[in-house]
Amino acid sequence: MIADGLVASGAPEEIAGAVKAGTKVWILSHMALAEHGDLESKALAAATGIICPSVHSAAELQAKHGSLDIAVATPGAEPADLSAGSQPKHIVAVAALLPNKDQAHLVEALSQIKDLPWTAALIGSEEADPAYAAEVRAAVEHHALQNRIRVTGELTGTSLEEQWHQADLSVLLSHSESFGMVVTESLAHGVPVLVRQGTGAVEALGGTGAGAVWDIREALADTLRSWLTDVEIQGSWHENAIRARDNLSGWDNTAAIVLKAVTASP
């Protein structure tokens, strides 16, 4: 049995009891919990094994709970159609509207480069934190960017693919991220990605050169301005994204790693 880390951490005694009774239980831990570390530690210790989606999340778990035997199975990526891009350049941020995802920071940065041609779409659910979603919408209106930044809500299917088809750059500014599946989703469309330093999204981007890692000591507006005004940067990021697209690992590889881990456990 594979149990999600949030569920397992709330029931360490049940995990221990199941293992003692002969049921093998692996915990899928996306990232170390911010709270209830004692319960999480007991659950991890009782489990048959632990699976993490990235080296980054595994390292965070070990830093908090000590040495652990962890199998790392990074998420796969589905094949996707290549983006055609747009004129002016189109920026997408695909993530639920939440403080951790920091769309408000992106709106602020874009407000500082209104002199340049671009459009943007903030694509993600507004239901998890309606107050923050309202804050993001208010920021767009405050800077009079309603005609340049669309807050689309959650999109799926054809509507989401249309946004990827238009995209020239994907931005993921999460303060914390276990891996950042939107990074590989971006690369699957040949769209370069800008991610925040110090998160698992950096691992997802890897050394592809298909975008950049934003150093939080620098102004985000300056980073975006450099990309928008330098055709060499645009060309390099785009070419590398297409190259990375051809080398993405599929879900079959993820499944194989998980299967090997659970079948190898005593």
C-alpha cells in the first residue's frame, strides 16, 4: 500500500499497526510538513519505505528527520504539441492562485515593464484562497493591466492547450515546491521556464538551459525585461526548451522506479 504523506502523518499508530500485521506501507511524501513534525517522524519511522518526487524534497525530509531510506521517483511528462508562440510575447503562470505561488509578485513585476509589448495569463483555480485571488485581481486592476493580464481561473482540455499554444515563457514563482510538474509540462510544449531559486522547480528545470533560475536578490522586472528585449536570450531559451522536450522522462519511467522500490523492500 502507498499512503500519501499528509494522510500517513496523521495516523502513525495505524501505519505501525498495519506494518506489524504484515501489510507493507510506503509513504509518498511530497515535502516535509511545516507542522506536526513529531507525528510525521513517527509515521516515517514506522513505514516500510518512503517515496519522494525529487532529490530536493528528499533532502528536506532528511534535514528535518535525519537519515532515511528514500526512493526518488520524479514525475513524468506527457507528450504535447509544440507551442507556436505569440506576438507580442505571451507569458503564462500555471498554478492555483495561492500566496505560495506568488502571482501578486509577477503582476507587480509586469507593472514595471508596461513600456514593453507583452501579454500574460494567470491560469489556476481561485477557490483554494479566494481572498488571495481577489488580491491578485485587485493588483491587476490597480496597475490598469486588465487588457494585458488575464486571470483565467482554472483551465483544462482545449482551453488550457490554447494557452500553451500561445505561450513564449512560463513563470513559476513558488516559495516552496517539491518538484514543479508545470515545469516539465512547459518543456513538453517547448516553452522555456523561469523558476524561483531554492525550490524543487530548479531540479525540474535541471541543466537544460531552457529558461532561468530567478535569484530573489534581483528584481524580477529586470529579469523579464532582459528576456523581452534580448533576441539572443529568447532564441537560446527557446531552442533549449525544444531540445529538453525531446529528452523528457515519461510516466512509465516513474512507475518503474516506484515498482522497483516497493518490490525490493523486505
